[in-house]
Amino acid sequence: MKFGVVQFPGSNCDYDCYYAIKNILKAPVEMIWHKEKEHNLKGYDCIVLPGGFSYGDYLRVGAIARYSPIMTAVIDFALKGGLVLGICNGFQVLTEAKLLPGALIRNECLHFICRQQTIRVENIDTPFTKLYQKGQVLKIPIAHGEGCYYADEETISELENHHQILFRYCDARGEITREANPNGSLSNIAGICNRERNIVGLMPHPERAMEECLASLDGRLLFESIVIQLKQRQRRKFCPET
Amino acid sequence: MKFGVVQFPGSNCDYDCYYAIKNILKAPVEMIWHKEKEHNLKGYDCIVLPGGFSYGDYLRVGAIARYSPIMTAVIDFALKGGLVLGICNGFQVLTEAKLLPGALIRNECLHFICRQQTIRVENIDTPFTKLYQKGQVLKIPIAHGEGCYYADEETISELENHHQILFRYCDARGEITREANPNGSLSNIAGICNRERNIVGLMPHPERAMEECLASLDGRLLFESIVIQLKQRQRRKFCPET
Amino acid sequence: MWLVKIKVRLKKGVLDAQGKTTQQALLALGFHQVKEGRIGKLIELKLDGGSREEVEKEVRDMSQKLLANPVIEDFDYEIEAREE
Amino acid sequence: MWLVKIKVRLKKGVLDAQGKTTQQALLALGFHQVKEGRIGKLIELKLDGGSREEVEKEVRDMSQKLLANPVIEDFDYEIEAREE
């Protein structure tokens, strides 16, 4: 089992992810530089696109990173069923690469938001959320200027119908309210997956909520869900009869 | 003696400044909300415009904050000789308000930069730099996407001729090199003052270099310079004969 | 040599927070006539060689691929021939 | 009702990091003809009432005050009359 964390120029949560996976999960992890065109991601089981300001967010957030040499391999990896997790700017890159539907636009409020946020777990039937409970309220920090999720009505209905909305912004009691929505996201969407459920993008930073000293441990189960999934896959590979 | 820290929507270093002044300098300080139109800043001796993403950096960095209601009072205060310090986004606001010449544009490199940076003290003949030594090399963190200082040639010469360049990006040995320039700023400019020397803007964050735990104490003398200046002023006020 | 001006605008219905904030700032500055403000991008490219038809095809292609995101943005363009 | 289109461009000589990056991305995508890329703003405002001359005066004024920064940017504009 091995995690890979992609580094774009301007990534700044790459080491947070690396640290969280290596030191807290104690799982194997390597950094992957965005220029590695020939990289085929062989040997990796889960690719993380971390937060940051890739390419200074020029043109649109994630737009230029999406055409980084490494992204060809990431798209290939994802379409073959590999697990891909995009956090914050990584989520923006995934929508630009059309691996996830919709787009992230400027926050409805005036500014960059950086704070603790409560989100509700909406679907646990994914490799990324299986250890959570449906309806569970998590405290996870957010830090973004462009986190307002937008898609046309049809896409939003499809996301609903296929249970692709994994996290919604909520208040402390788990209510999905207008007031609890920090950035104007449609349907309070904080995180989604693709229809095949192997690609997930979310604006909150679970890697920053994994230690006591960071005021919340609620991000841990997301990464632990992945580890359990990968261990099960591995077992199946070695004992195909089970 | 009293400091005031202005809060714009999107300011995010306001509490860093407040904390540094209150807990480290142990000087009186109050927060001032940007909407206070009627505020005349009476009783304040130094106004700090802190870092952040005021108004999401919409249109241009600092452009919309510059027309906040409080800025009328800040401009008035500054033009009457009050001490004004703009840090990072605060520097951008000061150039937009034409209290300082030039403009801050997108970094030459691709991305938002967040790291320790060495800068050289170029001029100590200001209330903000008097405790430094000329040529002293400081380690102060930077964190910005739009910190590239630009002005036309004439303005740059004027800045030189009137000794208004206070800090320049340099390497560890104090050399002003192209490589040591993190953002493409003309003449490696990291901070300047107005001709009257009571208004200062700089991109690095001295308020984040004031405690052992933050790896550098080099920002302290900037704030202590201000305190000494204000104490001298006060003394002159009470004992005008000296 | 061709000069291409590509205008990228947020689609109707997509919240334009920057445009709205700018409108509000203009109102606050006393420009009371401003009923709406929207902010888009003006991308100007210089392109070498090819016929107008070829350039037009390229411009559509690069707009769809990179310069505009069809989920949230529309684009149109003008193409002008330029002396070197 | 008037529709005003204000184009704000970085002055010649001011580094356009965004434009340069976009040009490089286009080259990397195989659009080898792109010799230069510059990115500006397209600000579209709807304005109420007044004569064309009055609107023009307002637009100059708001551009100089807020919409463009003369240290780094130039602007020009078009004004169109619109039915309500």
C-alpha cells in the first residue's frame, strides 16, 4: 500500500498531507513532482492532490495545474479505479480536469475564509467515508477564497440521485442552513465523489484535523477509511478466493 | 500612547499584530473596524493596516479596502503626521490610497510564497527603523501572492534619492541579488516610506518574527522603534522646553 | 501576425461576487447610477501565421480547453490581422 | 439604460505574470503559434439615465478612482445605449 502526494508549484499543504499520512497514519507515502510526465503512478494506491495556490491560481483556480504533465497519469490512474483525493485546491484541480462535475468559484462573502467549520457526513458508501456514520457532524478547518461549489441544476440533481454528495456545511447541531454555509456553495456542498466513488474532492482540510493539538481529530477517519479499503484490496489480491 | 489595528473584511493578520503589540510590546492597542466612518482616530498614535485578503483582493489587491469608510480618517491621520504602518495587504492598501508611491503586482514567479526571507535594512532614519543598524540583515517571514513592487523609473529614482527604501530582499550574507528576490520587485524593494517618513509599507511580516518560538526576533525592533519614538513625542508634549 | 481578443464572462446565473462587490464599492463612492457590475477577463494573444479560418479554429479550441471553463463561463472573440 | 464595457490592461512594461503563465500553458498544450499572452479585465456596468456625455464623464471618473490603477494600468471603454 502506498500513498502519493502531488506537488504543484504553489502547493502549500503538501507537507501537511505527507506528515499526516506518514506520522499519524503511519502509512507509506511519497511526494510526486508535477513535472514527472513519464510517471505512470505504478505502485501507488491512493493519490492526494493537496491544497495551495497552484500556479498562483492564475486564469482560474486549478486551471493551469490541470494541464501539468503529471495530470495525464493522474487521470489515467483515476479512470482505472485508483483512489484519488483532492483537498481544497486539489478539489478545484479535479473539477477542472473533469474528474468531478461542477466548478469552484469565488466565495459569495467578500473574503478568503480561514476557520473551523462543521460539516455533516451525507454518504458513507465510499472508500473515503466508510468509517464515519451517516449524519455525523465533523469539525474540520477550511481555508479558501474560491470554495463556492457551482453546477447547473441537472448536475446537482444527479449528484443527489447518485448519492455523490459526501459532505455538506452545517451548523453545530448538524442542520443544513443558509447561515452555516460559509461560501455560498449550492446545496451547502462541501465535498463530492464521482459516480464510481473512487474520486473524492472536498474543500475542508481533513489533514489538519488529525491531532489533539489541532483541536479536532475528525479528519482521521477519512484517511483511515482509505487505509482499510486498501488493506482489503490487498488481501483480496493475495487470497483471491475469499 | 496607543496603537490601533484596522480590521477589514478578510484581514487575517489583525490578531497577530494585536497580539504582538499587546503581549510582546506590552503597549496599549485597540482594534478599529473598517466601517467606522465617523472615527477620527483621536487618541491613537500609530495605526497599523494588517495583512490578509481584504475584500478577497477583488479588482486589485487593496483597491476596495482603500475606499473603506475608515480610510478617510486614516488618510487624514497620516497626512497630519500620525505614524501609519502597512504590512503586506496593508502595504497594498497604502499604495492604492496613494499614501505611498508605486503598486504591488503579482509575483513574478508562479505562486503564492510563504517562507522565511532575509531582508537588509537600508535606511534607519525613520521612526520605524531607528533601532536597527544600517545594513543589518533580518530574517522575517513573507506570505503573499502579489508582492512584486512596481513603479516607473522616475519614482524609483526619487525613492533612492530621498532614502525612502527601507528594506530590500537580500541573501543570507546581505547581498542584493536577483536570486534573493522572491517576487520580482524592482530594485529588490521589500519596504518603503513616504518622503515625510511617517508612513511605512512592507511586504514581510515583522509581527510574525517577535518570539523565540517563531524562529526569529528580528521584527521586534521595528515595533520597539515606534514605541521609543512615541515616548519621545509624549515627553516633548509634556515638557515642551526640553 | 494575428491579434486575438478573447472575452471570458461568467454565465448568467453564476454568482459574480467580484462584480457585485465592485458595484457596491462604486455605489459607496457616490456613483448611484450603477445598476449592475460584472467582471470578466480580456485575454489578448498574438498568434503567428495561418489563415483566419485556422486561427479561428485554434482560438475556439484553446478557449474550450483552457481559457474558459464551460461549466461557469462563456466566451467570444475578435480576430484582427496585424502588420508585424 | 447604458451598457458600459471598460477594458483594463496592464501597461506595457509592467510584468504580466498571469499572461505569461497562460501563454506557457498554451504552448505546453501544443498551441505553438502563441507568441504573447496578456490578461486584462473586462468590466461591464449597467448605468441608469443621463446623456451619453454624462455617462462618459462618470465612467472616466470611476475608472480613474477605482476600476484602474494608473500606476500599472490603462483603460478604455465603449458605451452602448440599451433598451430597458
